[in-house]
Amino acid sequence: MSDEIILKTKNLHKKYAEGTSMEVHALRGVDIEIKRGEMVAIMGPSGCGKTTLLNLLGGIDQPSEGTIYINNQDINLLTDTEVTDFRLHNIGYIFQLFNLFEFLSALDNTVLPLLLTDITKLEAEEEAKMMLRQMGLGDKIFHLPNELSGGEQQRVAVSRALLMNPAIILGDEPTGDLDQDTSSEIMNLFVSINENYKQTFLVVTHSEHIAKFCHRTIRIVDGEIVDDGKQVKK
Ligand SMILES: Nc1ncnc2c1ncn2[C@@H]1O[C@H](COP(=O)(O)OP(=O)(O)OP(=O)(O)O)[C@@H](O)[C@H]1O
Ligand SMILES: [Mg+2]
């Protein structure tokens, strides 16, 4: 793991329906630092703000207050178009329910982000095929999602996220829909990607078992970090 900080937040706040009687103060001054090559778990009770945090980090939603630096870029300073481009190149997102397009093959699902860049379709498909082979899906390239197991579908989503060589991969309960054995298989895949490519991961989970695959665990309660895991390990 390097000493380079790949992701940093300062005093991050998120209020939904701000100023109304429905206001929810979902994040209350969150400070996080993640180094390149770290694998970090985020845990906390339902409703504590985990998805909110990931959505802010992924540039899907904006904070009410505070700053987010990814790869030394303050993402609040980017225009909408710039954020979209920054996201494409720097952030891989893996969701609980795989988020694959059901009428597209494993290959076509994987290749999607590359089609938004300058490289040709043929080159993009070659890269996507290579990635799918590395993920152990070489014989499933032309399968549709419903012709794949849950673990295989998640490996397609991982291939798609990895293909852009992002600064960080954000996973919102990426194993939440898988049984324990398949969850461990996916986490072992993350560990090997982390070890081989120094890929940084931030993974939300409800499972202590899943968190154990990570270098440290950040714990959130009611929108505040109660433990950033730094004292415990490393
Ligand atoms: N779009 C929204 N509008 C209003 N309130 C919201 C919105 N999204 C989330 N919230 C509220 O913000 C708080 C944090 O929600 P969030 O989805 O981040 O929790 P979570 O930790 O991901 O929970 P879970 O473990 O159940 O997925 C909750 O009180 C939730 O009801
Ligand atoms: Mg959530």
C-alpha cells in the first residue's frame, strides 16, 4: 500500500429535503482518508448514511457541505459534464443487484464504459474479452445475465468496473444478494485484484465476515464515523 491519498473527505454533510419539515441530516461531518491500494469496509446500521456517502463519493449526488477529493481533484469544482467524465475514468461502481442490462451479453455489458471513450469498438471488445477471461468468464462471454449465476453476474459487473482502471472501486453491498460461499468467492476476487493491481476498494457491507477481507473497517452511526478502523489494524 502506498502513502498516496486516493480519496479524502472533509467535513462532509448531507441533508435531504433541507429546510423542510421532512429534513433528514444523513451525514454529519464525515472525514475519511483512503490510501491507494487500501481495501476498506464501511459498516453501520440501516439508515446510518452508507449509501448516501457512496453516492456523494461517486459524484451521483452533491454534499450539502464539505469537500471530496479523489485523485487530488476536488470533485465539487467540476461542472456536470466534467463530473460525468471524471466518474467514467476514476470511479468504478458495483451495486448489490449487479445492474447489468438484461438484453446485453456479458461482453456487451462489460464493454459499455469503453464505448464512451475514443478507442474503437473492436479494440474495446478485445479489452473487455481479456478482462472477462481474467475474471474466469472466458466461456460465458456471449451469455445473457439470466444465463449466468449470481456470482458470475457480479463478476461481469466487476469486469466492467475494472476495465476503466479506476482510482477507486465503490461497492454498495456488492455481495448482499449472494450466498456466503459466493460472497467469499467475490471477496477473494477483490483481494486478488487488490494485491495484483493495487486497486483501491471501498465496500459497504452488513457482514462482519465480508469486512474481514478488508484492511480496515470504518463504522458509521447516525451519519457520523464512530471508528475509522485505523487504530485496530495495520
Ligand atoms: N433521497 C432521499 N430523500 C430523503 N431521505 C433520504 C434519501 N435517501 C436516503 N434518505 C435518508 O437518509 C438516511 C441515510 O440513508 P442511506 O440510504 O444512506 O442509509 P444506509 O446506511 O445505506 O442504509 P441501508 O443499510 O438500509 O442501505 C436515512 O434516514 C434515509 O431514510
Ligand atoms: Mg444503503
